[in-house]
Amino acid sequence: TSTSTGMVGVDLNVNHIAVANINAIGQCVDAFTLPFNLEGKTSGQRAKIIEAEVIALVDYAVKHHKPLAIENLDTTRSKVSRPYGNRKANRQMSQFAYQKMILAIKSRAEKMGVAVYVVNPAYTSQIGKMKYMKRLGVSIHMAAAYVIARRAMGFKEKLPPILYSLVPEQKQGLHHWAGWAYLTRTLSFVRTYTFYQTERFDPSKLCSWSALFPQHALIDVEKIGLRRLESRKTYA
């Protein structure tokens, strides 16, 4: 139950659980996924599959003597993958999976004496994608799990300086989530893969939208979008 040695962050997804183990100072010491496939399974089979992965997750936390951190998910509107065909079926699958995972984690954790911290899910995936995905060399979901663990430990996720410089002055100085909200909206056209190619942490780069990514990583839609952002900033 103690956070003195760190935390195990958990990012729940419809076909896997992403896990990030952090130490007492917020550094990532391990990250992995627990994959599963619920497609075509009965409700009973799905429950057993999820239960098996949750047991593995909680046992991992017990082994490392760390509590778990999960998002407070609204399962009716939460992140939805699309590997299961039509939107209605996918939404039903997501609701079932998320609800079962949350309940199973809390139940198993209580049985094993593991504390479960529940955190606000705001911008965890976006922060993971823009700030940590490339730095840690992990998937966006493992990066989100890392942010969840850090948030449960009380760490603040401020924008890197080069990203902060691209936020309008009227939003600078506000809560750091305001900056992440702005970047999430502004860069919504940029693919996750492109973020993995980002060069924003290179101090030699100019603080501009076009300096965030190498040109060879951009598709036409992204190049056009970044040019529009540059022209808008110049006009302003």
C-alpha cells in the first residue's frame, strides 16, 4: 500500500492492459503489456480472460511491493479502439471490457492487500504521446500508464520548454492542463507515429511548429496542417 518505493500505473484498453512500473522519484523502471482477445467470445469467456490478466497484473504489483494506479474511466464514453467492426458492437465490447477490468482489478487488489489509486484521466494519453513515448521508447499506451503512475504519485506534467513556447501567451501561466488541452486540439491532425519521430527535445531546434518533426516523417495532410499553424502564428 505504500508509495515509498513507487507505483505501478495501468492503462486499460479493449484488447490489452498497458503497465508501467515507476520508482519513488517517478522514473520508469519497467513497461509492458498484457494482451488479450475478447472478439467472438461469450460473456463468460471474456470474464475469465480478463480475470486471468488481472491476476497477472496484481501479482506483479505484489511482487514489486507497489500499489496500483488506474484511471477513473467513464466507461460509456472512454477511449475506444476499433478492431471489432461496427461502432455499436465496439462500444458494447469496450463497456464490457472496461467495467470488468476495473471491477476485477479492485477485487483482486483488495484480496491481495494492494492499494488502488484512482486518478483523473485528463490528457494522460496525450501527455504520454507528446512527452514520454519517444523518450522512453514505448507505445502510447505504456506511456499513458507511466503518466497515470506519476499522477498518482503527485508529479506534475509541465510542458517541455519548446512546446510551452508554442502555447499562446494568454494560456501560459494557467494550469498545465490548459497547455495540454491546447496542444491536443491544435495537433489533432498529427498521427501517433509522427509523434514518435518528434525532434522537439533537440535544443538546437527553433521553437516552431515545423521544427517539431522531421520532414520525412510527415504525410501531406500533416505538412499542410503545420504550414497553416505557422502562417497563423506569423499573422498573429
